[in-house]
Amino acid sequence: MSLPKRWRSLDRSTVGRAPERWGVYELGDDDGTVLDVDAGVLRDELKTALAYADADQVRWEACQSREHAERLADEHRERAGLS
């Protein structure tokens, strides 16, 4: 199961709109296949992904705490078969 959010292009504009708070995010290819699931401070994580990841799209969900974000990332990683 994926995050219940729509895909956005992984570009500077999208990264600039990401909140500076903890969250879980998915990186995907052009076809919408989930390549990676992780947690962290969203804007910082997506800046790194933009620079280094081989992904075309991203979607995220902001969380209330680090623990919540990491728990959701583990759940989504497992469901996506990435664990």
C-alpha cells in the first residue's frame, strides 16, 4: 500500500513547497513504481533526493513526531516490498 497522496514531480519547485517538519515520503519512477520509502525532515530529505536519487516523482505525508514518521515509513516500506 502506498501513501494516499498524489505523485508530484521531484523538482526544485516541489522541494521548495515541502514542509520543514518530520514526515514519511516515497520516491517513484515515471511509471509510479515506488523506489524508496524513508522518513526525515521533509524539505531536507527531498533536497538530498533531488541531488542524488534516481527518482522522478515524490509524495509525502507530514507527521507529528520523528517516531510517528519512522513507524509509518517502516509500515509503508514493508507493504511496498522494500524492507
